[in-house]
Amino acid sequence: MSETKTMSCATLTSLLCENIGKVLLGKEETVKQVVCALLCGGHVLLEDVPGTGKTSLARALAASLDASNKRIQFTPDLLPSDVTGIHFYQQNEGRFILRKGPIFANIVLADEINRATPRTQSALLECMEEKQVTLDGETLPMEKVFLVLATMNPIEFQGTFPLPEAQIDRFFMKLHPGYPTEADEQRIVENTCTGKRAESLSPVATVADILSVRAEVEKVHISEPIRNYIVRLVRATRESDKIMLGVSPRGTVAMTQAARAWAAMHGRDYVLPDDVNALAVPILSHRIISQAQNSIRLTQSNEAIIEYLLTKIPAPLEK
């Protein structure tokens, strides 16, 4: 019997990014960041205007991974049971049967999460945090590989329920895909004409590959100087006069996990300061409340504040 070859983290990353890039053009960095979150067991909040590829990203990732995927369209009348599931009475069998909700999948697209009521939002976020669902006293575990890609439109406010900061903090990353370049948009039109869609992609990896690579990430070495660098960067968000509320210890842990995964994705078994710098904005920016959010006179964004702190906190010279 031949032994199954284990795929390296760098190889897996390359395969996923290349495959997704066939239908999602001009989003290479965003795709890598989502893969990083997947390897860390985290979840991603995609905030951007409609039509920038958020839904296509989720579908392309699921198709490339040979994983189960579900889409939940969040609306004001969506109930928690519509997300988690419900026990219903089967009359011909004379008993209650569990009907699992769409949350029980490897990759879940939570579309327009801020359109649902806080109660329904909390049901989803509880699944994300606890990795389990409790229905009528029965505790059901989520999939071992479980990624929520939640989308949010930053433009529309009517009929929406903004996520509280405590709930946003539970997302591993917050990303802004943005508009494509002119060249990429021309290729998007070409793909549309030739019928290239996310559903047409073939799987290049399995859920088992993700679990195997996660074990590789756990072995990545992160030296004490770099660990201290992460702590200093996080603590700087609590001391800055530009920030009203700094990053929580959850953010410190997320930054550490992400740096190790990013190193493994680039074929290294040790973390460099560049790994921390590359992910500081998507990991930390949504975990702060800036003074600008409470003043019309201040316009500096959270992302710009984190970038500014990166220039002020000296990075270690050794790996």
C-alpha cells in the first residue's frame, strides 16, 4: 500500500491561490489573507461595496477545497433557528427530528450580516466563537474545518443593524477587497463571455489537507524578540492618543497565529518581522475604536493608524 504524500503549507497556498485566481481576478493578496485565516481556524469579515467579488471568493474557495459550503442571506426577519437549525416533530415517526441549519458546513457565506437583528447575529457569532451549537439542550460540534466569510456593505445604513465592537472583535480578519484595476476588469469581462465561474473550478485540495497543514503551522518557530514585538505593537494601540479603545488580548493571540501561518505559507518554519507587518492591518485595524470615529474633525482611518504605529514600533533585527 502506497503512503499518502503530505502537502506542504506553501504548496497548498500556491494551489489554492492559483485556482481561485482563475475566476477571481486582481485579488491575490485578499485570497492569501483568507487562506491564512482558514489555516488559523479564524473567520473573515469582508467589508466593501456590492459587486466587488465577495460572494465569488467564498464560492471559489469552497470549489477549490472540495468542501461543503452554504450561503445565508441575512435579512431583518431571519431567525436564529434559520441559521443553526431546529427540532421539528415528524408525525409519521412520532418523534422530534433535528434539521440542521446552513451553519453546519465547512465554508459559510454570511451575506450582508448587518441586515439581521442582533439576536440572529449573536447566534452566528456564538457558533464562530464556541465552534459548537446547542439546540434544545443538545450540543452539536461544528466541522473541524469551519470558516465564516461574512460580508457587510459600508455604504447603506437604512434597514441595517451595525455589529457591536465586541462582536466584530471575534472576526480574525477584516478585509476590503476593493475595485479591480482596468486590466483586471477587462479580464473579468472576458471571463464572463467565456463562462468562467467559480462553480466551474475543480478541487485542488481537501479538508484533510487543511488539517494536515494546520499541524505544520503549529510547528513554526516564533522567537522571543518577535513575540515581544507583537506585544509592543498591540500595547501601543492602548496607549496611542489617536485610539479610544485598543486591541484586546484576543488580537494579540490572533496576530501571533497569523504570523506563524504566513511564515509557513511562504515556505519557512520561522517567523520574520515582515510576517507581522504584512498582517497587522487586517488583524488589528477592526479591533480598535479610534478617536476619529467620534469626531467629524478627525478623518484618519483605523488602517492608517495601524500603519502609523508600525513605523513607530521598532522591529527586531533577528528572526
